Amino acid sequence: MLIEERHYLLKPEFTTAAYLDIFVSSGALDLQRRILGNLLGYFTTEIGELNALVHLWGYESFEERTRRRVLLNTEPAWHEYLVRIRPMLRSMTNRLLVPTDFSPIR
């Protein structure tokens, strides 16, 4: 299994609640669940770097992740969502994590 960790830091004038409202009401959450599949978790931060969101997606392989991300990118609704949220973002990072043999998530 491969875990993708995505980290979004919002500009100070935007709240995580405002971002999540757009994420859910635009249908982007449903779209990602349908196309990307294995949502492991979606989080906001309380301590440390504030005004941030972290989400984790599970894939069987790098190739599966690539295939699913390409499919997501073909959806017009996804591009409409991106137009709405990109002005909110200060930064976006992602990491691909490979679980160890003893990790509870494998």
C-alpha cells in the first residue's frame, strides 16, 4: 500500500471551515471519494501550524494513484472546484508514504 499525505495551508484571511464548506457543497468530496477511493482521513490542525488541512489517501500502488489522479483531472466539476479554492491556498504539499512492516495501516 501507498499512502498519499496532502497538506494545505490556507492564507490567513480564510478559515478551514470556509474551505471545508466549499469542499463539501461543491461535490468535490463526493467526487474524490468516487474516483480516488480510499480516504483514510481528513484533518484540521489545532496545535502547531494553524489554518492547515491534512488528508490521507490509500492506494495499492503508485500506478493506481497515477491512474486515479488522471481520471480526477478529466472531471469538469473538479476544475470548477479548483478555481474556487486555489485563491484560498498559501501552499500545498504532498508526500507519498510507504508503510513499514509493523504499521497498523498496510
